[in-house]
Amino acid sequence: MDSLFQRILIDPAICGGKPCIKGTRIWVSLILDFLAEGMSEAELLSEYPQLTHEDVLAANAYGAEAARERVVPVTVA
């Protein structure tokens, strides 16, 4: 997973310090939002041709790691 995390950049001078894919201004959270809304990886890569499959994997890995560190309240049925 470390190689995936090398694709993510957090720099206060870029995107206000939000995690983004290195070499782009595409936020990790934007990728995760699109996937959560049902966009396929193929659609995402078509919409953002500067992204790669590995970038999408890195965003997912980052989101999984963030979920381990922080609890987001959800409604329990």
C-alpha cells in the first residue's frame, strides 16, 4: 500500500492542503464521491484522462486508511 500512498500529495500550497493525486489538482475526496455516487472507474477515467487505475486504487486505499483513523457518524436502522 505504501506505493499507492506515494501517488497522494498533501501540500498546503496545492488545493489548500487537501489530499490530491500527485501531479493533478484532483482531490482524493472527489474521486471517492464520484465512485460512491455510482460512477464507474471507466467513466471516471474517461472524465479525468490524467488519472490512472492506480490513482483510483490509491484514492480508495487512502479512504480506507482514513476510515480506520476517524469515525463518521451514520444512522443505524
